[in-house]
Amino acid sequence: MEKTFIPVTKPYIPNRKILDRYIDEVWERQWFTNNGPLLQEYETQLGKALGTERPFVVGNGTIALQIALKALGITGEVITTPFSYVATTSSIVWEGMTPVFVDIDDTLNIDPKQIEASITEKTSAILATHCFGNACDIEAIDAIAKKHGLKVIYDASHCYGTTYKGESIFNFGDVSTLSLHATKLVHSIEGGAIFCSDEKVMEQIRLMRNFGHDGPEKFTGVGINGKNSEMHAAVGLTVLKDAQKILDSRKEISLKYNELLMGTDIQTPVIDPNCVSNYSYYPVVFKNEEVALQVKAKLEEENIQPRRYFYPLLSELDYVHTSNDMSRSKHVSSSILCLPIFYNMPDDVQLKIVEIVKQNS
Ligand SMILES: *Cc1c(COP(=O)(O)O)cnc(C)c1O
């Protein structure tokens, strides 16, 4: 019998009736992009849902990072984590800056205790990822930044719904960014958002997102096309209505994984005590790479797809250099698997995954 394919995640499928109503509106207006009414509505609703200033919705989570770096006027060296999606590092390099990697701790986020040793006279910012929806030690990072006059950008791509000290995680740092890619917890197929509350920086973001247009015949500074469309906003608004359902489902599945894996020597997620995670991913760290690869192979035999998030380590990309010790990241990156988690993943599928994981580790 053909075994049903179980992917690491599935995109949330928006309700077609609601989506179609939005699309009818777009067709009636014949206004497809350029800061249209649905895009503006999406920004308002995202801000409301998260309890933040109204964000800037942009084309994707990568351009969100690039605009954040530019709008804050970052130059020179940027301290960052080696354990994230490639866009965290590539956006630094693409914008002509140098990433300086600092190892992670048990939360899989950058270890604040190791940051200061890497600050030089060229350092102007820290770009840290809240990995898998779990907060960095924001308190410690912000204190270091303040002491050394550095800007802080949080790549909060994974963090729709995550809170820190009872507040939206997007309220921290000089700028925080979100990805709204189809594989993320909430999405607009492609999309991203930039969160900021400093008026001057917000003005830069507004200009930079739209080619530097300051009215139809005036340009202020260099900009890029960071816009998103009415069609993406239509999908985004439709998915947003179900955000709580998606969060609840992820939480239930994650807590069940925790329970089923208790008492094994598999490392389940370690959440910062100030953070309420959105449970967007389910990463597990095995004893070593050999065990992780064995579990992966056995799951694949059953047509189940775990993913090596994040492997390879970003400090090993061929366009970067590092002399810092990355031993913790190296161990995690080689021994980690993200287990399947998606909206309404069936119980029996989860039980089968856990059984295979336990038998082979
Ligand atoms: C998904 C992701 C991005 C990139 O977002 P896109 O919307 O795909 O451009 C950046 N950083 C992290 C940590 C991500 O997971």
C-alpha cells in the first residue's frame, strides 16, 4: 500500500469563500498593488492581532530584513547567529555588511554571554533570530546593545503569536521582521512585515519600500520595490481570521510531542522563561549526527519527511568567514531534526512518528 506522504509542514489552506469575496472586491476596484486598500487593511489587522504598532507589509521576509538593515543605517560588522535560515546571513552580505557569528546556547538562540567578545569598532548592529518561535534573551541582548551603542534587529520570521514578558515579541528591538511565506504559521503565500515604532525609522522604511517615492514626481533617497499586492493581502487577511485556530493546533501537537518524548535522552525544545512560544516548529536534538541521520532515514522509509533545520550552519557558507568557536551550533546543526507539525496533524500520524523516533535513537 502506498504510504501517505507526511511533510515537515503544510501551508494553511485559506477558506475559499472568504478569499473569493476579497478577490471580487479587488476585481471591482481594479486596483492590484501599490499600497491598495486590502494591503492597508492587512497591515491594520496584523498590528491589531499582534498588539503592535501597525507594521509595514512587504514582498517577503528577506526584503524585510534588507530594508531593516538599510533603514537603520547599519554598516560594517553585524553580530549574528549561525543557526537560522540562510536569509538572515545573506541579507547582511547582500547589503554589503560583514556578518560576525556568535555561538548559540541551549535555547538554540545566540548566546548573549559570548556577544561582547566579538564587538569591534566596526560593529554597528546585532541581528538575532528568535529561532523556531522561541525568544532570544532579549533583556541581555538589549543591555549589551545599549552599552555599546548598537542597533538591534530581530529576525522574528518564525514568531507570529509569540510573546515576551506578556507583550508581542515584535515590540522589541529597534526593528523586528516577520515572514509571511506559505510555510510559516500564518502567511500570505509570499510576504513579510517590518515592525518598528521609531517615527524617523518608519519614515525611512515607508520610502525605501516604494523606490524612494515621496509623491509621484519626487524621490527621497535610494529605495527598492519592497511592496506587496492586493492578492497577497487577500490571502493574508483570510488566513489571519484563523490564526488562533492554527496557534491552538500547533500548541496541542507540540505539548503532545513533549509528553510522548519525556524520559528519553532526546532534547526537546527549551523555551526562554520570559517567552510564550507559538510552537511553530518541533525541533529535537539527538545525541549525535549519526543518530539523527538514522532517525531521518527510518522516517523517510515510511514516507515521513523530517527536515534538518538548520543545516548547514550559516558560518560555513562559502561567502562568509568566522574565527569564533561554533562548537555548540555545530553539534546542534548536525544532530537536529524538525519533526512534522502542521494544522490538524492527525494523532495517529504523530504516534507513528514518535514510535519511529524512539525506536531508532
Ligand atoms: C522564512 C525565513 C526567512 C525568509 O523569509 P521569506 O519570506 O521566505 O523571504 C528569514 N529568516 C528566517 C529565520 C526564516 O525562517
